[in-house]
Amino acid sequence: MQMCEFDIAEFLRGYWQKKPLLIRNPWKEWSNPLEPDELAGLACEDDVESRLVTQPNAQWELEHGPLPTGRFSQLGREPWTLLVQAVDHHVPAVAALLESFRFIPNWRVEDVMVSYAVDGGGVGPHFDQYDVFLVQGLGKRRWQLGGLCGDDAELLPHGDLRLLANFQPTDEWILEPGDILYVPPRYAHNGIAVGNDCMTYSIGFRAPSRGELIGNWAENLCGELGDDDRYADPDLSAPENPGEISPAALRELQGMIAERVLDSGAFMRWFGRYTTAPKSPETDWRPEEPAGAEDVYLCLSGNVPLIRNPASRVAFVRQTQSSVLLFVDGRCFPCAGDVAAFAERLCAESRFVVSPDCTGSQAMVDLIVELFNQGSLAFDLEEQEG
């Protein structure tokens, strides 16, 4: 599915991280990519993050998955909502939704959360710290939008849900299948299902906090530093007062930190690995049978398309005109020449055929072997071309 009649440049200029936007069905042809029963099945699996929000007696209750298979038959007439994270990692048709939003860099994409609600169901008025596109997949949902929320926004006393205590809607729309609502960070919003079989696809984006970046970058640095990398003052002069920490000592101490913290090359390599680290590192995507160079040569020479694992995170940093650092699922791969061009294409396309001119590159074959055997790439043997 691809969007049409949607001006990306105007959106980025006038709305992205600035103000909400209602986009009435912009798709060439909208088709709901996931059935409710399939979503319920995912919520019962051990390796899938899911939540069930119920509203018994007008109260809010939250259950974490995996949910028992019979849980849904036990739900009464009170409104309820099922939320399943990272559905794009498990359902290719849901992952395909992301292709229409590639005007936002790959590293900013978090996942596609899918919700199913019965009439009146929702998760209550709240705000998020990140951008989100809310795509209505099935049924109808009433969305109410409020203003920007600060750190002092009053929340209801609830141990699991961050619900706004004084939500005052300023806009309200009913979204139907194919409609999209873009909500920037910290804007209050509240979605309520209108009728049963309401499904919404929430395409969320990563927005690392300053504290998160500093903490993780510092942790990485500390792991690389040796115990013998210490402060030294070979030109020490006797102080007038031994209790004083001299300006020279402070400059030297702070310089020891700044020299490593401000190392742009080291930060680049760390951040590429950090931001592409798998969302669910405990999940093993490796193939049952590892591939060798001969297997890859055979597939490439037969024009078998390569397909990227929907759960994989990929990005690159350009170093020179003909070289890049490719980051895939937390690993870094230096690439040059034709391999760099391959790396850029891998980041831009989820499925493609490698040019026959490149099949003789040993470096490229070695890279594909590595990515295949770690589960980041596969060959689409059912859709062999040419």
C-alpha cells in the first residue's frame, strides 16, 4: 500500500513535531493488513509484548501478556482494548505499512503497535514523548486532541497507566478505515472505539532522551577504558593551601572526560550500534541451516530477491563518497565501493535483486553470508525473478 495525494515536503515543513494533522484516507487502495483473530493469537505468544486494558465499573485495569487463550471469551460487556507491540516484526503485511513513512529516517522508527477495541474501548487520555501516526485499519475510532502537556501535567493515581487527570479536548474527529491522525510529542489525545471491531495501527518513533544518551554512551565508554588511564600531574608545584583544588587540576580532569566523550568518531560508531540494536534481543532470528559463500553465489546468480527481516534495524553513516559504515542489528560493517552501494540499498529497500554485475564481489558475498546467518537477511526463494 502506498499513500497518494500526500505532500511530504509540506508535512515536514508545517506539521512534523509542530502540530497535529488529520489526513483523510490518502491510500491508493486501503486494505486492513491484519485480522482481529490474528492479533489475538499474537497476544498469547510468549515472545510478543501485549497488554489488555479493561474498564470494569468505569475503572481502568491493565493486564500484561502473554494472555491465556481463553481470556477473550471471559471478557464481559465493559469496554476493553488489546494492544500488541512490534506487530511489524511478526507480520510482513503490517511491516509493509512502514514503507509509506520512509520520509522519516530508519533509525527514528520504533515499531508498529496494533490495538483492537470493542465499542467504547480505549486506553484513556494520555500523552506520549514521541511522534505517532495513528492509522485506522478497521471500524471507527473517535479521537479527541488536547494541548501540549508539560512535566507538571497532573495524572490520575494509577500504578500502571499514565492517564491525564484534567483532559480538555480542543478538537475531535471520527476516523474511518484508511484515515490517519498524526500526533506530535506531548500532545494530549484520547481514542475511543465507535462500535466493535475497531483496529488502529500506531506507528511510533524513537526519541532518545538526553539522559538516556548520556547514560548509555558513558556506560559504553567506561567499558572500553583501562584502569591505567589515570590523572597525572608530573609538573606539580607546591600549593599555597593544600585544601584547594586548583583550576589547572580541574581543567585537566574535565579534559580527560571531554576528550573521550566528545570523540565524534567513537560516538558515531557507538550510536549506530546502539540505535540498531534489536528491540527483542532474546528472539533468535538465525536460520535453521547457515549459508556459505557457495549458497549465496547460487542465489545471486539466479536473481533470487533478497528480503530484509522486518524485525531488523538497519542504518548507515557515510564516511567518504564511496564508503559507509553499515549498522545492522547492533553490529557495524565497514563497506566500500560496490559493497557501500549495496549497503545503502539494503537500508532503503526491504526487498531487491542484486545486480548481476556485483555477484563477483567476494566482499559483498561475505557480507550477505554474515547478515543471512545472523537472521537479518533472507532469500525469497518463492519469488525468484528472471
